[in-house]
Amino acid sequence: MPSNQLSRGPRVARHTPQRKYRPDLHGIRGLAILGVVVFHLFGNGRVSGGIDIFLTVSGFLFTAMLLRETAENHGRINFLAYFGRLFRRIFAPAAIVIMTTTIAGMLILPYTQHMQMLREAVASLLYYENLELIDSQLSYDAAGPETSLFQHFWSLSVQGQFYVVIPFVILALVWVARKRNQPAVFWVGAVLVATLVLSMVWAIVYSAQLQDEAYLATSTRLWQLAFGGLLAIVIDHLRLVQGIRLVLGWMGLFMVVSTGVLFDGGQQFPGPLALWPLLGLAFVLLAASQDGVAERGSVTKLLNNRIFSWIGDYSYALYLWHWPLLIFYLTLRDRDAVGIRGGLVILAAAMVLAMLLNHLVERPIQSWGRGATGQRANTIPVAVGLVIMLVFSNVVANYIITKQQETAQDQEVGYALDTDTYPGALTTLEDGPQAPQVDSYEPNGEELAAVEQDYITQDCRQAGRNAPGSYEVTLCEDPDAPDNPSATVVLAPDSHAGHWEQTFRTLGREHNWEIILAIKSGCNFSGVPDEPGNDYCHRWNDNFMGYLESEDIDLVVAPGTQMYSRPAEEGFADGAQQRWEQIARTNTPLLLIRGLIRPGGTAGAADCLAAGNPPEECGGMVGDAHGPNPIAAEDLADTTHTIDMNPYICPGVEQSPDTACSAVVGNVAVWYDNSHITPQYATTLAPIMERELQDLYPELFAS
């Protein structure tokens, strides 16, 4: 038995991972992070698999370290020392980058992005950025001017959550092992195997339902951390001959570096295909000899050289800096992607900042920690870290709360504007008023950036996901519903029905209607999808038909076509006509509003206006909307009608497909993002909608 096993004494400590430094692990981790950076710069949205390796290495190192310490230390962990190391090595550099990035972001990014940026800054500092991205429905995307500055912190958040939980898991398992007088490694291994299986199965299920969320979720990444922990447990007990180790090592290195080329990780990970880079990592580590000597011609020899060691030294700081630099570059240069020259400039700048961060922060803090005596080396960094977390989070939270209160006060006044000064859509009428010269349009500035439909704040819509409970039709009730409404109007099924909320609530107050919204994000009136398992919209539609059959609804208002891009490209959702027929069979009148022209792009009108661009450059372009309303050519039921509101969204729509639509009409901002009209503009559309409805559904106005 090796001497290090004899020295451990208690049975509970048998077979725990050996304590030794692995330069090959340091090298492969540096190579993985470098791959992440290179693919972010030049990969056109593909991922390298480096993050999967990054998480697995975390599982490898921390499982081994904590299991060894707890088993050999009579079931105890020095938490102050543990968190002290975390704060010195991981938190301190991250906190500096987060705060520096936040300050720069406030200066560089348009103010329309500030609130979300600040939320993510706090989420990154407190290690829940992956949850914030999911909650904000921000998917893991290729870099662009509108991409989150802190998107890359999603993986650090998964890692940080693991660091907080794993010591308590190890403590509990070692306690059980001590009670049973068994090696703790067996209990830890069993839990890791169960975690790996359950998490991978969940990753498969979750990815089939909603890939964007599954990619970021902690629960779908646990199996990779467990894989690393299992590798740490078994690797010291595997003995391979030199020839096999030589082949395995080079095969593993190929698997690691080829991942981004062979797989579309953003769409396929963290499912089973992510085993490709992880097995590659395992093969590389298994290639090392037991005595630690790097054999000539081995991959271990390659990874032990100064170049890979140097990359490994700066890899963490490089990862922290490269992403915000990339986003700032694209924003300042107004580009959607970075070229070769720009990418090399960013890489060089990130490396310089990484070296400065390493030499001025990481190394001094670690050296100071090692030189301090007693508990001071750990107490001070933990205390300082907690103070930074609390102060920064409190400052940002107070700023956000203040802005939200200002927005709430504006909304309490209502969306109705002084039509003499802000006539909005009324100026599009032949006999409409002229808009006077004003200093600013409404809503403007931060108010436009914070625009949100009222129903969204009620937390009553269904999210666009395929998950248990997401098929139920949830209703956004009318806060101003009359006691005895003369009519009930339902807006459905998606946000492009929802942005007519203030138009119909304005009419509802005037004509004694009850206005209800039944919204499922991203869900059209459509048929069975082509993709198996992606039936969340289809099933919700079925339930909505049941709702109409059970209720007495006087009118359903829905988008009839879909408009995309700039210039507008128009089409029908698959199976939409069949759904319209189903609604007609419930004897429910249906109003189909032709899809509205969109500003296009991912940023939307608010960001465009905030950047100082003229309104004519921030609106949509007519495109297909120039043609006749295609819904009118459909065979519609007698109770189904259609209207085209685009002439009141984009004056001049009839002139040419190349007509550019202004983002401001009648001194009122039309859109607040890349496809939805503002509540204020929707309110100015109410008299026009009323005129249309009086012709189509006169019974709604019967006294």
C-alpha cells in the first residue's frame, strides 16, 4: 500500500484521492479556456467545449480536495480557510472585472441597456447570472452589440453554486461513512454516479423542451461536475501501460481541440454529446505516468511545457476580460461581428489586462494570504468580499428601485397623452391634426427604455416553454372591469396581441367592456409542429379552444399574419387557418389584425433612438406590408374579420416597399423594442380602432 494511504489511518480515509500537483491539468485547463476565447472571437457563434471541461476540472479538483480534507480531518472542514481561498483566488479578480465593466458599460452602452446590465452585474457578483439569464429569457448567443456584457459569467455562476454546496454534501457523506466505519470514497462515488445519471437524463429532457434554458441551467450541468469528481476518485487506481497511455493522451487532446469543429455545442450541449470533450480530458489525464514524470513524446510532456503553463497561469483572468472587451468593441464600432484584425486586437488587449490582473491582484492576494499568520489570512479576504458584495449590490439595487418607482409613477398617471401636443397615430388620418414642434417625444429616454406592457407586470402570462403546467390557459384579468360589462373582449395568443392592451383598455373604459388577455409568449394560433416534443403551443391552443367553448366571449382579437425583419417579410403560421375555423365553430367572433411592421434587428427602436440616431433610421421598412392584406384573401367565417393597422403605424406604407417608417409618429414613440408598439402609441390608436370596430362589430357598441 502506498505510504500516503498508510498515513491516513482511519478506514473512512482509505482510497481518497492523492494530494499532488498536476501540471498537465493546469495546461489542459489553460488550453480549454483559450479555446473558449478563440471561439468567442472567431467561432461565429459556435462553442469550443472549453466550458464543459472547465466545469469538469472544477468537479475534479474540489471533490478530491474536500473529500481528502474531510476524511483525514475527523469529518471536519475548515470553512474559513476554504472560503478564504475562494475569495482570494476566484472572487477578488471577478469582482474587479465586474465593477470595472459596469462603470465602462454605463459610459459606453445606451441607457436603454443600463437596467438589465446592472441586474446582471449583481447576479454575476453573487453567482446567479445563469439564473438571471434564464429569468430574463436571454439565451446564450454569439457576441453582438446587444449581447449581455456578463453572459460569460453564467458558467462561473454554476461553478460558484457548486463551490458553496459541495462542502456540505461531502461533510454529510463523510459523516455517514464514519458512522458505518466505511471508506467515504464509496459513499461519495455512489452519490456522484446518481447525480451524473439523473442530471444527464434531465439535460436530455430539458434540452428537448427548451434548449436555451437547458444550456445555462445548473441542474443540467451537475453531471459534468460529477464526472470530474468521479474521475478524481478513480484516476489514482487505474494503471495503464505506456503504449496505451501514449495513444490515449493524443486521442484525448484531439477530442478536446476538435469539439467546436465537430459539434454545435450551443444546440447539442449539455446533453450526452458533451461526453466527447470530457472523455478527451479523462484520456489526457490518464496518459500521465504514476510517478509524475512526463515521458518523451507524450501529450503530458506537451502540456507540461512553459507555453501551456503560461496560458494556464493567465487563463482565468483572460476569460474574465475577453468578453466585455469584445462587446464594447462591437458596440463602439457598430458591428455585428468581429474580423480577424479586430479579434487579434481584442485578444491582445485581453491578455494585457489578464497579466495586469494576475500580477497586481491575484498573486499579491495569494502571497499575502500565505504569509499571514493565524486566521487573518482567511478572515480578512472573506470579510472584504462580503462587504463588496453587500455594498455593490445595495447601491445597484437602490438605483434600480429608484428608476422603477419613477416608471411606476409615470404609469400611475396613465398612458393617455395631451393629444394637442402628442397626437401620435391621429396624425396619420386624412383629417387628423398636425403634430407641433416639441423638444422631445413621448415616452423618451429612460422611460422608453423601461416600457413594459401592464399585463407583463401582473405575472399572469405563460412563458414560451414546453414544460409541465405551461399548457394551461392563464388569464390576465381586467383591473378596471365593470360590474356588468356590456361585452367581454379577449386578446390572444401572444405578445403581439398583448401590445394592443392599452388600445382596448381605453375602449373598454369608454364602452363598458371587460378586457382579458390570454397570453403565451411566442405562441401563435397554429397547428401541430413539425418538431416532435415541441408541442407547447399546440397544446395551449387546444386548451384555449376549450376555454372559448366554456365562456361567453364577445370578441377574440389576435394577430393574423407574422411580420419579420427589415424590410418586412410576411407569412402565416402553419395551421393558423385551421385554428381560426376552430374559433368560428365556438360561435366566437374573431378579429384578425394584420401583422405590424417591425423595426428589425435585435436591439430595437429604443436602443436605436438612445444612440442618437434620427427616428427615420430607427423604424421599420415597409417591404411586404406594401401589398394588400393577405388575410382578406382567405376564406373566413362570417364572424371573422380582418383589419390592417399598418397605415397608422407607418404613414406612407402604400407608397413603396422601400419606404422607411419613422420610429416616432405624431411626437409619440411607436416601438419600444424590435417588434412591439409602446402603450402610449397604442392608446393614440384607440379612436382609429374604434372606427374600424364600429363597422365590423356594431353589436359591441349597442347600448
